[in-house]
Amino acid sequence: MIFSKKYRFFLSIISGLLLILSFPFTGGLAFLGFVAWVPLLLVENSIRTGKLRSGKVFVHAYLSFLIYNLGTTFWIYFASPEGAYMAFILNSLLMSLAFYAYHIARKQLSAKWGWVFLIVFWVGFEHAHYHWELSWPWLTLGNVFSLYPQVVQWYEITGVMGGSVWLLGVNYLIFSYLLNQFQLPKGEIQTNGKRLLIGIFTALFIPSTFSLVRFFTYQEAINPVEVAVIQPNIDPYNEKFVRDPSEQINKMLGLASEISSDKTNFILFPETAISSSVEEGYLRQSESASAFLTFAKDHPKVHLLTGASTYAFFKQKNSIASKKINGSSDFIEFYNSSLSIENDNTDIVHKSKLVLGVEEIPFTEWFPFLEELSINNGGTSGTLGKENEPQTMNSQYGLYAPIVCYESIYGEFISQQVQKGAELLFIITNDGWWRDTPGYKQHNSFASIRAIETRRSVARAANTGFSSFVNQRGEIIKQSLWWKAGAMKTTLNRNKHITIYVLWGDFFYRILSALAVLLIAAIIFVKLKRLLKRLITSKN
């Protein structure tokens, strides 16, 4: 099928719109994800069979993915206009390059293996996007199923990558069926068409049926703790970092006093609940931190987890985040931290996955001047310090994973916390920066995926946005209201069982990433071989 220029652009726009509609809370129609790529695949096929310039594939792909990024993550603009522009432009570029690589492989190597090229290059891109300095894996394809945990219970084996492969595979089968109907000789249409229809049905039926059976038969081991979450609903723009911190802390501790009982084991406060920077090691000298310490002393059976802005001094440069103190030979480093308090015991874990532009300036190790472009946020500026590896926290009720905001979209990061013994996942966040948009809703829904991957119950405390509880099947069992202060609690079961995903992590991702590198090498080799052949022919 060869299309006109106008029709190619029309199909590219349709792909972008279908991708938007399939994503959580910008449509939430996950089933559309199984056909969203088909128009763009048809465009690529038209350009390739029509022997048009390959650059046209990139242009059409960029249009589709720019629409996708704008439609699903426009809310980034409210937190950081600069970060939004970077995310829209750069993420669309990277997605387009992955699709362009699929086109080049199909053109240079073999059209018959198109489905392999599409999956390998796209999933390889997704994996790389988890592990470099411009990491932004929010739009990982498998995330479209976060509202439908019933159909992706097998994420406990594959992780979210399994959903990406599932969507791409079904899309390619449907695309192949359409080509079969319109391009093959009439005698071949019926036979091949039946095979492809069977393939489409099988690809949809087997994973979803397995998942539904697993969903309805999965039973949590009874190992209960009572967890309370506090949502103070403090406006991050006009109150949180402007008004008296003690007033805000009194509000949160008041809510904690109202919700706690003799049966309460954990109380979670949101990210940067202690917003005024506190020096680590001198918590009792801080009015803000000492209020939480006093509360913990009065409630000896309760383990507290709260977000805190902290800092530490060093005699020598500790990391790239260390800043020289004016007039001194010492260095200071700021952190977005999780602070746990139990009786007189305290522990601090620093946030590891930092938000680009706000908490971390990429590539400053090579280009130090970029630090000057930092966005000031809540009294901290420039790149923050972070942990070198995922950490857990201990309590009288067992180990748990402290997860701060953005960290909750990194499945393998959290699986490593579970490998270290975490029996519960505790997410503390502040999603009010995004206002009343799909952003905080999407973020909340991703907790369902982490619950399935690890089979760990999740408690989520948000300053604003959604606070929630998620069971080990990925069901949100209780959820707060938007822009409403309050506290809620429930009983969650701890779990020590290790899933295959926790054991292997992104093993499948790494395999496909390696294959992507090999395919790129194969393309270069073939192109060089053909170029050499042309040179020899021209000389003769």
C-alpha cells in the first residue's frame, strides 16, 4: 500500500492520537494501544515500498511521537516550562530514532523480520532510557496497563517490559494482516489471513487469560500491619516553601494524632514534609525535626517515615553534588531525603532517582557550567546528593523500601530494594506541582505496576495529589481525594516471597538492548559492504 503525502500525515496524526487515548488518564483506553502503532507502521511501509527517502520516516515518526508526548505529559509545563520543552522535544526525538532504526533494519536487512526489529529497537530504547542522565521512562509502553492490573499479572515475571513487547507484537500482527489483505495475490490472502488472525487472537488471549486466572486465584499471606498516611494538602507554590514550617508540621502531626491508635504500626508523611533544610546528625537541634522526634517518643509502637530536606558538611568534595562553601575550605551537599524515626532511633536515606532540571543537572561532570542553569526548588539549588545504590529501612515490624516520588517509576530500582529484604513499599511524594492534571493520577496508578512486579503492598503518602493503598495484586484499595487534607489508614500484608522479576530484574530488557546493538552493527556492516561493492564496480 502506497499512500499520498497528505494521507501519510493523516495516519501519523492518528497514531499519535491513539497513543494518547491509550495512556492512563488521557484516555485510559488501554486496548487502543494494540492498534495505535498500525497507522505509523503503514506509513513506514508506504515510504519503504515506494522507495522514498528514509528521512521521511523520521519526519512522520516525530510527528506521531510529538503528539503523544504533548498529549500525555503536557502537565510537566506547570512544574517546569524549561523541563517540559526538553521532555517534549528530546523524548520525541529519541522515540523517532528508535522507529527510524527499525525502518533502516527492515530496509537494509530483511522486511520479513520487521517485527523483531521493531521490538528490539523500541525495547532497547526503553531500557536505555532508564539508565542514562536524561532518563525519562514515564511513557514506557507497558505503563498503559496501570489502570488494568487484572490483565498484566505476569509483570511479576517480565516487569513492565512485558507489556511493551505485548503491545508492539499485537500491533505488528494487525499491521501484517492489513498488508496481507491489500498486497498479496488473491490466492494467498485467505491462507495467510487465517494464520494471522489466529496469531492475533492467540497473542491477545493467552497473556490476558493467564493474568485473569492469576489475579483471581492469587492470595496474600496473612502478615498484617496497620499503616496510616498523612495528606496535609499544602500548596507547593504558595504555601509549602513560603509559610512558617512549624505551622505546617503542627498540621501534619495533628492529623497523625487523630488517625493513630494502639494498633497503628506505621505513619507516613509526604515528601519534604520537613521543608526547611536540616543538618544531618543534628536533628534534635532542628525545631522541625524535633517535633517528629517528640511525637515518636510519645508513640513508641509507631514507626514514622517522613520526607525531609537535609544537608551535610564535608572536609573534601564528596560527590559531584558537593558545593564549596564561600570563605571556607569545606563543602556542603543537599539532599531530598527519607527520614525514619522510631523511639530515639533515626535513619536517613537519600533520594537516588532525581528529577531532571529541578534536582539534577545532567552532564555536569563534563560541562560544569550547566549547574548554573539549575531551577531553584524549595530552598535547594543545583544537583542534589544521592545514594549510590537502592537502600531499605528497618523498623520493629521488618524492612521496607523508602521510595521518594520519581523513584516509583523505576521497576528494577525497587526490585533491588526488595532483594535487600523490603517487605513493603512506602512511597512519599508531592504531586501538587502538576496541578489538577493527569500527571498525579498517572503517577499514582504506576504504583499498581510496582505492586505486581514485586508482590509487595504499597502505601503512598502525597502532600497533594492522591494518597493511596495498593494490595499485592495491584488493586488500589483506598484512595484520598484531590486537594483535600486528611489522613487514612488500612491494614496491609507484608510479603517475603521473591518474584521472578525481583530475582532477574530487567534481564529481558538487557538481552533486547544487546540485540539492538548487534543489529546496529549489522546494518553498518551491510551498508559498508554495499558501498565497497559499488566502489569496486565503478572502478571496473
